[in-house]
Amino acid sequence: MSPSILFVTLDSCRYDAFVEAHAPNLKSLAPLHRTQSPSHFTYGAHAAFFMGFTPGDASRQEPYVNPKYGKIFRMEGGGHPGAAPPLFTLSGHNIIDGLKKIGYRAIGTGAVNWFNPQRPTGRVLSADFDAFAFTGGGPGLERQIAWIDTMLSQVSAGTPAFVFLNLAETHVPYYYEGAPWDPSYNPARAFGTNNDAAEARRRQVACVEWCDKALEPLLARFANDTVIVCADHGDCWGEDGLWEHGVSHEKTLEVPLLFRLAASS
């Protein structure tokens, strides 16, 4: 039976914030890689992810860490074939469609507005899933996990699942439900006049730590499966006078990547 796949994106999470955070559940998955995202904003990064272009370190000649060298997911007929074979070669118009074609049940949930299926842009990223939940453009990780659990309970025995989770707690204004700070103040607002890099860092690190605890049961559920965790992009916190994301900069492209790949049985 093919192993299931869990793909988690920590929206806007900087690599250095992830390193600083105490996140034992995520960090015990696999070695942490400092990588570059294929884009500096959510839609662009996920459109690339769904074509098999995950974050990578182009200096390393090893598959999966460097998707140019060898991809986890490769779409048939698309892009450079790589020096090493991919884990999956898929046909279809993206990896979601391709995994469904080989028997996977595709379950997805997104938190930021680029995943809103009520908008044409959001439908591009969400339409191919068998089931998709949008949590309203803000934090909602606990509800997302509960929904995933419900959807997985409906998957037939022996059917592998592809579960995608985009979470918003690590996105500006860096807030989780019940956090002891005011979410109406965004410490890293583009063109803002009241930004605070130290506060942005403190909040994002705290959000990673909170998410790590919340994700523990979901990660345990996929203990024998393939798990990929990364950020879609980072944020600027005043570097070169820039704030937030949506601009091409070292800090908007630098992201954490961890993956544990399960062998098919």
C-alpha cells in the first residue's frame, strides 16, 4: 500500500524564527534545511509547490533537498528531469490531480485568503482537492486539524490520503487564538510607520511554538507516512527598509524545509 502524505506550509515563517523556536515535534521529523522558496508570496509559492517545485538548496547535489537535482513530485513532461529520479512521477495538471490519478484521496485546508474558494484566485489553488476547507483568512489551526480528522475518518481503509495544510498563525500579525497580545497591531506592516522588528520576531517564534504543540496529534497520525513541512515564503523585518512579503528579498525567500519520506510497502 502506498503511504499517505502530509504537506504542511507555515505561512510566512522565516527560517531564523523557526530555528529559534522550541518546536520539538516538527524538528524531530527530519533534518532542518535552510532553503529558498520559489516565490515571495503565498499564491506564487503554492502554485509552484503544486507543480513539484518545493523549496530547495541549489548548492547541494542531492535529491529532494535540491528539487533541481531530484524532485519529490515531478509532473510528467514539465521542467528539467533532474540528475536523480523523483520520488513520484505524476501525470495531470498538478500534483493534487496526479496523486488522485494514482489512487490518493486529496484533502486540503487553507487559512490565508489566497485559498478562499469563493474567489476565482482561491479556486485555482483549492479546486482539485476532493475536499477543501477555508478557515476565513486568519488563524484557525485547531479547527483545521479537527476538520482533517473528520475527513480522514471518511477515507476508505487501504486508500492513501494526500493531506495539505496551510496555516496562518505564522502570518502577520502573528497571532494564535488566545495569544496574550492584541492582533489589531501588526508589527511588520508594509509601509508601516509603527513597525517593531523585535516584536515581530517574538510573536512569530511564539506562534511556531504554539503550532508545534497543536500539530503533535496530526504528526503522530502520520508517523509512518511521508511528511513535508516548509514555509511558503518569509517576511522582511526592516532589512533594507522592507517589511512583510510580496517583494523579492533574501528574507522573503529564505524558508525552513523538513521532510521525511516513507517507502511504499
